[in-house]
Amino acid sequence: MAVELHALTISGVTRETSDCSSFELSVPTGLAAQFQYRAGQHLTFSLPCEGAEISRCYSLSSCPELDEPMEIAVKRVEGGRASNWMNDRLRVGDSIRASVPQGRFVLDPDTRSGRPLFLFAGGSGITPIISLLKSALATTKRPISMLYANRDRESIIYGAQLDRLVASHPGRVELRHHLDCDRGHLRASDVRAMIHDADIAEFYLCGPEPFMELIERTLVASGAHEERIHIERFVSPADRERKGEAEIETFDAPEAFSLWLEGRSRTVPYIRGKTLLECAQAVGLRPAHSCQSGFCGSCMAHVKTGKVHMRTHEALSDKDVARGVTLLCQSVPAAAEPLEVDGDSTSFRAASAVRSSFGKRASQLAAGAVFAFMVAGTLILRLVH
Ligand SMILES: Cc1cc2nc3c(=O)[nH]c(=O)nc-3n(C[C@H](O)[C@H](O)[C@H](O)COP(=O)(O)OP(=O)(O)OC[C@H]3O[C@@H](n4cnc5c(N)ncnc54)[C@H](O)[C@@H]3O)c2cc1C
Ligand code: FES
């Protein structure tokens, strides 16, 4: 099933740096409800580059709680198709096709105070991070520390906006800029120097892969809990002409699999050749998803029992794969044994994990109550007779 796209209008273009522009997006009134979003989410765009339609994700840098116009910022990638096309071609008044907002790189709505929040951005990774920063400032009292790494001062995106946010929230944000031109690449000691209360804090990382690897490793070594380290990977899909021949899977598969969604387990018949996402959609379920190509991470789930094969998994690190994280849009069963997949709770997606564990507890309690009621009913009937 293709991603559903809607026409949005470019209502503003700002040159943020020599190689990055931001684009304000205007949503038709009739679609306002569908385009409600949470800080940290992204849109998947379909772009007409060089005669072909290509898909790319861009995170929203605006903040929903501040009623700002929806905005993305796109940094040129050397040799990149979409990022250069958007910077060169998009003008105010142009129409652009995008999916509704998706993504799990969001704040846990239950963490309103206390737990320190650490934000790490590198280069264009600032887009979801500044959205999270604005949202946390507007809706919580959490202490916030942020590190933003760039090549040099001229590469800093949203520099003036960051300065304004810090100045207008005295004592709330500790913002550090790291410039490679002054101090070389970020080191573990730079990360250690800024963190405190690692065992209770939450961390959000978005930037180049080596930057995030260094930070994640340092955080874990400093006592941070892996499930509180949230990572957004900015990757491109393999465009049609870059892909090889589609692989035909010849795995054994169970007749059906179990899928946890919104705190309930559903039995989904497996349709050979289809992904777990497609099978779930075929029975009317709506697991979160966006790109359907394995690069945005919106459809992450956790394999609890059984085996799956992923056709591609750019959105996941090797570590994610090793701990059983899977992408529903890319997974097919890889063995006949029973397969149980948790679409709510990937260990590092706090918001959905909270909902899901609550739902599961609720359904366990409900099941217990029904059982107790049946036992009591049987006893009463025996006594009556
Ligand atoms: C959830 C998410 C959110 C994102 N948010 C943002 C954001 O807010 N801002 C932002 O700027 N980016 C963001 N990105 C990244 C963005 O989606 C694109 O990946 C990025 O703009 C590069 O796309 P491109 O088409 O310009 O480059 P591509 O054409 O995909 O090229 C990428 C690299 O691959 C190389 N390449 C090109 N052709 C080939 C080939 N045939 N074989 C091998 N290599 C090749 C290019 O030279 C280039 O170095 C996000 C990504 C994700 C998944
Ligand atoms: S929907 Fe994007 S990775 Fe599955």
C-alpha cells in the first residue's frame, strides 16, 4: 500500500546558512487535524527530482505547542538529489506532496518535571532537536542541557533562534556549541563534562552516525539507561535505480502472527510475500508507519518470539537489530515457529512503551477479573443446586 500524500504549499523560504534553507509549509484547512504533530516528528515527501519521484523524510523544526507554522530545514548533501533540488528549486507558492507527520523521536508525555533532558545535535540534526527543545521549554519544567556540534560558526543552523530561546528562559537551558574548526571532532570527555544524573536522565541524539555512536557509547559507560537514549537517523532510501532486483523470500512462515498494538494483542493472518505491516493493514489495523521503505523508523517494533527477515533496515543500528528491534514495513516471518511482535513497546520508545505497558496491565487485570467472575459464578451455581 503506497504512502498517502497530500499537497502542501510552501509559504516561506529562509536561507539559514550557505548550504541550508528552511521551508514553511502551509496545510489546507481541511487537513489541519491530520497534520497535527508532536515535536520531533517528520514528514515523508515525494519529490520530482530529475524526472523521477523520490521519497525523502524531513523532520519538523517547528513546535506544535507554540502554534508556529510547520517548518522543515534542509541541508545540502554533496551529490544528494533531494536536498540540492529543494535548496535550488523550491519557492514560495510551490506545491509539495507530503505524508502526515510520523515518527517516534518524541518526548515522553508523562515526563513533565524532574528528569533532566539532554539534547545532542550535529549539523542538520538540529531540526527535530530544536523542536523538542521548544516543546520541553513550553510544556515542562525540566532542566535541559544541549550540545550542538558543527564544522564552524557559519554552519550553525537556527543559531539566532537558539540564542533567543536561551535568553528568554533564564536558568532553564545550558547550551554548548562545539565547533570542529576550534576543537576538532567531539570527544568522549566533552560529553562526560556536560552530563549529570545519567541514571535518571533522558537523552535525544540526532546527527552524523559517528557523532551519535560516540555519544551513545559515552552515555552508556556513564550509567545512562539504553531505553532512555533516543536516536534519530537521517538516512536516504535506496532510490529505485539504486536498488538491485527485489529479493524473493523463500522462508517458512506461520499461518498467523500476534501483534501487540495499543496495549492489545491481535492475531493477524500471514499473507505470503507481504510484509508484517501489509498483513496488519489487510485486516484493518493501523500500526504507525511513514516511508514504508525501511529508512524512517516510524514502524519500529520488537520481536518477542519467533524470527523475522528484514528486506532492508537503514533506520536501525546493528545494536537495535541484535536486541530484536524490527521494522514492520520490511519484515517477513523467517521460520514456521510462532511469531509475536510488539508494535507498541520498543524499549527505547518511552511514550508508546508507557501506553503499551499500561494497556497490557489493564488487559491482564481485565482477564483476571473475568476469570474470577467465572469461578465465583460456578461456585454460586453449585451452591444453588
Ligand atoms: C526521519 C528522517 C528525518 C530527516 N530529517 C532531515 C532534516 O530535517 N534535514 C535534512 O537536511 N535531512 C533530513 N533527513 C535526511 C534526508 O531525508 C535525506 O537523506 C538527505 O537530505 C539526503 O538526501 P539527498 O536526496 O539529497 O541525497 P541522496 O541522493 O540520497 O544521496 C545521499 C548520499 O548518497 C550518495 N549517492 C548518490 N547516488 C548514489 C548511488 N547511486 N550510489 C551510492 N551512493 C550514492 C550521494 O553522493 C550522497 O552523498 C532526514 C532523514 C530521516 C530518515
Ligand atoms: S515506515 Fe519507515 S521504516 Fe517502516
